[in-house]
Amino acid sequence: MELTTQQNHFKIELKRLEDHLLNRLSAAHGNFLGDISLVEQLENTKNTAAHIQCKVVEARENETKINEARELYRPAAERASVLFFIISDLSKINLMYQFSLKTFNSVFNKAMECAEWDEDVKTRVLTLTEAITYSVFLYTSQGLFERDKLTFLSHTAFQILLKQGMIDDQEFDFLLRFPVEASRVSPVSFLSPHAWGAIKTISTMEDFSGLDRDVESSPKRWRKIIESRCPEKERLPQDWKNKSSLQKLIILRALRPDRLTYTLRNFVEESMGSKYVEPARLEFDKLYEDSGSSTHVFFILSPGVDPLKDVEKLGLKLGFSIEHGTLHNVSLGQGQEKVAERVLNNASKLGHWVILQNVHLVARWLPSLDAVLETAAVDSHPDYRVFITGEPAPTPEQHVIPRGILENAIKITNEPPTGMSASLHAALNNFSQDTLDMCSREQEFNSMFFSLCFFHACVTERRKFGPQGWNHKYPFSTGDLTISANVLYNYLEANTKSMQVPWEDLCYLFGEIMYGGHITDDWDRRLCKTYLEEFMHPKMFEGELFLCPGFLAPPFMDYGGYHSYIDEHLPSENPTLYGLHPNAELECLAVTSDNLLRTLMELQPQDSSRGEGAAQSSEEKVKSIIEDILEKLPEEYNMAEIISKTTKRSPYILVCFQECERMNLLLTEIRRSLNELDLGLKGELTMSYNMENLQSALFTDSVPDSWARLAYPSTKSLAQWFSDLMSSCRELDSWTQDLVLPAVVWLSGLFNPQSFLTAVLQSIARKNQWPLDKMTLTVDVTKKTKDDFGHPPREGAYIHGLFMEGARWDTQSGLITEAVLRDLTPAMPVLYVRAVPAEEQELKSTYECPVYRTKQRGPTYVWTLHLRTKQPPAKWIVAGVVLLLSV
């Protein structure tokens, strides 16, 4: 800056001298050599110009040196630029994650100041780059939820490595997209058809050529990795052990998707250092130092955590408390807005602290709060601080907190510990020894009270298993537990004379009213009721009730004894504590991994390729996808021609017509939207909002909304979804040739499987002249596969394409049995479905099994089938056993 200013001064001085000299020369009369002052000025101008010329040359040399020195520091600046755009993109994950350039600059400058000095410039640059990276990581991660921290870390690591050219862009793109098609069968017993399909797809890439042959020829070595508890720590067999970390990630995504989060953590540790993956939490005292009158602290709330304890504790230490009138706590709600404004304005002048709780409850006032915070910070007292708490919105559409408040704040998340042990201790912490002493029937009350706490921990922690835990998310709270404990006390006291325990009444009150009041799904209500029947049982008084495998209901104890009993006897965290199979955890981890990689894909830049030899740009990729789909897309069905083939209108033929009509609507929309987008990309049409959404969906390999609305529910990627669509068309082609029911119907490929199952009921009811409302479907699970059948049955239908989750079907015994580890959704054999009068249906030793479209369960419910079992149905209910049409 000084150099530039100096250069400008020189130019101005030269121009001034030239102008003055020319002015004197033009005004001179006669022989100007006789004008001594003019001659002297000429000489002075000449000397000054020579001096300035020397200075200009010197300045140019200095400028070159400065530019060379500046270039040495460019890597640090580039790293800062990459990091800023990474944290700016985090709002795509959660709108609470907003960061401004101003706050980033303060973190950047502080990191520069704190970085260790070194005379060697290269070492200094490396130190600066690392200091900036780690400071930004700490500052950002303190405001992220645990579930998003690994996403942020992985995104940071990948973007840095891509910038440095350390990883192959096409391999990275493959890892994120993972465009695999499930194989129908697997040649090796330890790999599922889907995993084998992934291996086959990977083998088509140059650096992975021969992987499929290697897995087939050396099954023992690969089986060891598949069955390892920590496959990410195992060395890959033969030459595959020399593959890069990214290539190992690709292979493990195919073999063990459930361990991908751990593999990613190792990848980050290897590429960035172990301190990035170690749990790091800054003390609140340190975070407070970064706050100021215009930089407030925003606590992002989590259920069951009070973040304000740290504020009050630090306030007492620094002389700020409610008692002294220097700490003001305003809990926002109806009518508190004016109070908050008055408190903020006074506190800014007097240097007090202000706590604003639950700002998400006053959505309309928040823009005013943003303005008040800004004006109050101007010329405020240096001790003035604002601490804000607010909950994140469940969906982006419901987000209400203004960007300005979030961007200028230090964001802090504080989440409660998870797991059965932590949840059970937390449940007990809502009570005290006085609670246990208050009932006259101490022994019965204490035993039932502990079972109630275990039930509460069970239903709240089960939510982490997603749809396999509960079909919907329910806001079970400590209020449900405390009220249930009071109900338990009142009912036991009311039955003191008879000394009876009203088991049924209590189970009804807890399961249908207290906790059941939140539940909206019938299958979830059945689960809640089953838990209570298992936990609220007379066996507990005899010391014979196991609350979960390996955990006996405790004997009569005091309050502290129960806490100790949990620590000493509760097994380590695993799905069996909740009655689920260990596969539930693998499924949960696999879904987490898929979601993480999908989020990473959405965070990738779409406008251009990321360097030389990189994958195609967004536009090129989308154009190739459009061409590929349009080339494969079949023509619409000629409904007039199909309808004219027969005059019959049996239930099955009507289902066929309906399916063809639905397929036509979908095929028409796919063709129309793709042609429209193609014209838009060529510049022949203006790009609309819908076209941009379609382009984004095609790029990220997800099913566009306009297509999904006309299709059936699916959780698959676009490539897998389109493959299913083509299979559905082939099934319909076969069916429409002669309109005869296929030998085995692919139930999963129908738009409306309920209408087909209803057609089974209708056709048998008509044939036998039975009333339809007194009929029900019964199912016999055969021992055969689809290819074993050549024609349909005389009555009913054969169906295939179903999978079991939570257990498996044992073909030999014809019963539901325990699932095999790592086989998450085993395929069912062909099912023979027929209709019988309801009173003739055999219900003894059967499990009432719901059928769902996808693993999301809930709204994708299709039907209920009764499957044979020797085990009590309660076992399969708590295990979340269902049949799925799509996995």
C-alpha cells in the first residue's frame, strides 16, 4: 500500500514540475538563457526527474520482491478461501448454520496472530495454513450437531485434497454417486446380491479391474473383511492393500456400508491429522472471550439440555447475577417482546448481561429483534453481552430465525448423552429418594417404578433406529414419565385394601393415554402396548423378570442403589436392549453413511469441473443422462388397442388397465420434462424453476419431484428407480399381450399393490358367491422361486418381490426365525395369496405382519399378512419385523 502511494506521489510531483516548467517557458520573452531563475529551474527539474526515475526503478524492484513474497503466502490465502466457501455451504444442511464474512475474518485474523512464528517462510506458511484450518474447524464445529460434524469434516478434507490435486476427481465422483445396480444372485455366500452388484460395477473402472474375479477366486480372504468387527482396520487382500485411501473407501462402501462413517473418520485422520477427529470442546470461558457487544452467543437447543447453567456460572464469577440486577433473563412468549426491547436498551448502556430464551416462539418479532440488537450494540458499554437460545426448525420451510442474528453470533450446540444407560439414569434423575418413600406399598411401587423408567428409556432411545424403531417420530418427554409415576402411586394407594395391582388399568393408562396420546400409528400403538405387557408383569415381584437379555429387573432398593445397579448390571449399548436384532444397528449405520454421502454430493459445486481431467461439468453430465433415459424410455401403451382385446372386465383385467394408465401418465411426464430441459440447456427455451429442479435432481442421481408424484413411493437413487421402471414396463408388456394373469405377479412393480390384493378378494368372492366384507386374505409361503412356476393358480395369485426386515423366513420349517447377521433384508420365496371367509382364517401361532412399500414404513403401508411362527408374536413386534416391497 505504501509503495503504491509513493509511486502515485512521484507521478504527481513529475507532472507538477513539468506543468510549471512549461508555463515558465511559454511566458519567457526573448533569449530565455539570460533568465537565470528559469535555467536554475530547468536544472532542478532535471535533477528531480532523475532522482524520481531512480526511485521508480527501486520501487519496481521492491514491488517484484513483494509480489514474490506474497506468492509464497498464497497457499494460506487459498486455504482460507476454500474454508470460507465450505462453511458458507453448511446452511444447505441446516439453516441454523449461517456464517458471515465478518465473523470468518475475525477467526482468520486471530489464527494468524496465534500461529507460531518461524524465520523460514515455507515453514511459516505451513504453520499459518494449519492454524487457520484448525481455528475454523473449532469455531464451526462448536455450533454443529454431532450428526453433522463428520459431514463437515469429510467435506473439508475432500475439498482440500481436490484443491491440491491429491485425489482423483472421477473416483471421488463415483464414491458419492455409487451408480450400482443390484445383481439378482451372488456367486459368494457372504455377499448380498446388492453388494455383488456393487463389486461388479466397481470392477468396470480401470483401477479396479479384476476385483470381481478376485473376490470369487479368494473368498476366504474377502470373507474375513466382511465378517470383521472393524473392517476399516483390516488390510485388503493381495495387491488391493496398495490401493489409495479413497479407493479403499469405494471398496468398503460396496462390502460394508455400515462401517463407512468409521472409514471416513480414519480417512480424515490420515489426511488432516488426529486432532480433527478427537472430541474437542472449547470451555465456555474461552468462548466468552470471543464474544462482544455486537457478537452475541446463540445456543442451539436440544431436548433435555439446559445450556444456561454455564452462563449463570460464569456470570457469578464475573459479578453478573439476577440477584445483583446485572443479569436479566427474559423467557420469550406472548407479550414479552416489549420487555425484551426495554431490557436490551438499558443493558447496553449499563453494561449488563441479557438472556433471551426461546426466540423461535416469537417468529413475527424476530426481524425487530435483529434491528434492536444492531442499534443496541452501537456505542454500548464494553461489558454488555447478549445470550440467545432457540430451537432449530424441523423443516427448512418452518425456519424463522433471521440470517443476521445467526451470522453475527457465536453458535453453540449442547446435546445430551445418548444410549440406554444415559437415558435410564436421566429418567431416574427426575425423581429422588422421597419419591420412592411416598407410597405405602413400597416394594411393589419401587419395582413397578423402575420398570416404568426402563420403559421410558426404551421408547425414547428406540427413536434412533429410525422407521425400524418407530413408524413416526413422537415427542415423548419427561412429563409423560413424571405423570405416569404419579398415576402409578395413586392407583396403588387406591388399591391398598385389596392389595391388588391393577395391571390392565395401568397398562391402558400408560400405553393408550400418557405415552399413547402422542402415538398416531396403529402399529406403533401395538408396539407400545407390547412393551408395557412385557415390563409390567407380576414376575417382577418374584425376581424373575428380564427387562432385556441379560438385565434382570432389580430387587427392592433405595434411590442410589438403582443408579449403582444400572452401572453394574446393564449390558453395553446394543439393539437387543430394545428387543431389536443386531442388524438394526447395521441398517441404522448404513442409512447414516448413505445420507452423509448424499449430503456431500449436494454440497459439491455443480457449475463447472474441478480441474484438468476432471469429471464432466454439470451441464454435460445432465445432457448425457437425458440422452440415456430418452433412448431407453418405452413408448406409451395404446389403451384403445389393449381394451379392445377382450370384453371381459374381471378384477385382474381392470387392475391391468389401471396400471397401464398410470404408467402412461408417468412416461408422458418423463418424456415431456426431459425434452423441455434439453431445449433449455441448448438455449432454445428459458430455464424455469421446474427445469432447474429437474436438472439438479438428474445431477445428484435423485428422482425428480414431478416424476415421484406420479410414481409409487421409493427411496432408491434415480438409476435404480429407472431400472425398476423398465422392469415394470416389461411386466406390463407381458400382461397386456393376452390379458391373462401372469404366473407370478411382481407385486413391487405395481403402482397400486392394494388394488391387486383387493382384486384377489373380489375374484374369489364372486366365484364362490361370498360376501366381500366377510372375506380376508390368507397367505401360504411356498418353498419355490419365481422361475419354478409356469402358470397362475386356479384361485388367488402367486406374488414375489417381497423382503423381510427384522427377521428372516426359514423355508425348511416354514416359520419366521432369527435374522442372519448382516443379511438385513432377505428375500421372501413366492407367496401364494388367496381369499377365505374371515372366520376360517387360522390365526393361532401366527404373527400379524404389516407390509410396507419402503423402509420408510409409516405412510407406505400396503396390507397385513399373517405369517406362521413358533415364537410369541411379542418377540417379532418389538423386533420391528415387517415385509417390504422395495429395499
